[in-house]
Amino acid sequence: MRMPKLPPLLAKGMLEAILVLLCVVFAFTAEGFLSFENLLNILHQIALMGIVAFGMTAVIIANEIDLSVGSLVAASGCLLAFLVYKGMPVVVAIPVVVIAGALSGAFTGVMRVAFQVPSFITTLALFTAYRGVALQLTGGFALTPFPSWFETLGGRIGNVPVPAFVLLAVFALMHFLMRHTTFGSAVYAVGGNEEAARLSGIRVGLVKVLVFATLGGLTALSGILTASKVMAGSPMVGTGLELEAIAAVIIGGTSFTGGVGTVRGTLLGVVFIGVIINGMTLLDVPSYNQLIVRGALILAAVLINRLQETQA
């Protein structure tokens, strides 16, 4: 059965049009939506999810998936709190946690490459295991050993949210990596046709390990910023983050079958989700209704992107 076609004028830029329409609707219905302070709030709200989503983009373009990132955010924040509690300076503990996150991601890649275990299965197991690690490190309670200055990393300098700067820096880095380096080209080649990539001399296994390691490091960074935001290593944070990150990537036009997608598109998807959440919050929409509306709008956006993909 053939998929229906969008009208030519609507086939391109539909997601951007929907985002603009949402902003217009919220501007007239939600008081203060377009205020500078609220726009900064949106950036603050989407930063931690966006950092993970940029890494997830590379993984999905490589035709893989990672379901463990929400739990890894919690485990990373708890590991940071545990190391600081044991006497390690925060400035030393931060890179240790990022490296640990990268190694955790690399483990998924190794399981995929060396043992042919689907990344869906490995990360589904790690989804539970990382949450258990977080609970073990903290004894099931929030651990709060951080100095007062640490709050700045997940907070604001003046009115500007620091995580927003991190989000934009990670976006610039991942955009450059995926669009202007041989590694980025290799990721697209592996996701588009793994066997053809292998025959052309690309080290497919190494590429897959590296995309998972990149996502692991960025997830650990998000976990550090989350710990700063709540000033604690909490085993309860990050719940549902993996689904939001994957949704943002797919909304942004990345194909679930690999080989197609952009970090820029993911940024658009992240903003799309952030605008929906913020606008409905300002309108005092009950949380259970918010979930229904978010699900419906995300499904509609994905469907439109799918129609655009079939017409490309």
C-alpha cells in the first residue's frame, strides 16, 4: 500500500511550520510565552535532554539504538556525588565521570560488534542495571556532598542558564563532527549500508563503538548538569529521558532505519518538545492531559517527517 503524498508546497519545511504555528498559538493564549525570561526557561528546560539527543542522533544514524540513557544520567550523577563524598575534588570527579560514561557507551558498542548482541537488548539490560548502580551508590537516597559553587553549572549566571551554553556548544561540536569530518561520513555510510561501508574500507565495528562512546560521554555530562541542578546525586532522575531523546531525534527527521538525519534537525525536534511542554505548563494544562497532547503532536510530527522521507 502506497503512503499518501503531501502537497508539494507542504512537503518541505512542515515541521518548521508546525513549530511556528505552535509559537503563535501559545503567544496569544499563554501569557508571557514570548517574554525573554520564558524563552530562557525553555532553553534551560530542553538543555539536559538536548545534550543526550545530539549523541543519540549519531547512534540512530548508524542504525543502532540506546535505551539506557535515562538510567545512565542517574548513575552518572550518583557516581559524581559518591566520588565527592569520598573526598575527590569536584573538578577531578567531573572528567572521571565523563570518561566512565564514555566507557559505558563503548561497552554497548563492543557487545554489538564482538558478540552481535543487538543494541536494543544490551541497552535494555543496562536500563535496569544503571538504575541499580545509582541506588547502590547512594543507598537509595539523594546524596548531597557538593560545594555551593557547583550549583552554578546547572543553574544560571545572571539570568542566563549555564546548561543552555553547554547545549549550544555540544550542538556545534556534534554538527561539525557529523557534517565536516571523515568520522561523520563513516557514520552515515555505516547506517545507510553496513556491508557496502565495510567493502569500501570503513572500520564498521570501530565506528559503532565510537558513536556509543560519544553518546555515553554526553549522557554522563547531562547527568553531571542534572546533579548540579538538584545539588544532589539522585537515583530517581532521568526517568523517561531515553524516550524523549529518541522522540526528538525522530521528530527532527532522522530515519530509524539509519543513514539519514542531521544534528540540526534534532535541535529542531528538541525545541519542538520544549515549546509544547512550556506552553501547556503556562496554560495550566493538567499533567495527564499534557501527556496525551504531547504524544499526539509527536506522532503527528513523526508521520509528517515519514511522508517527507518517502517523497524525498
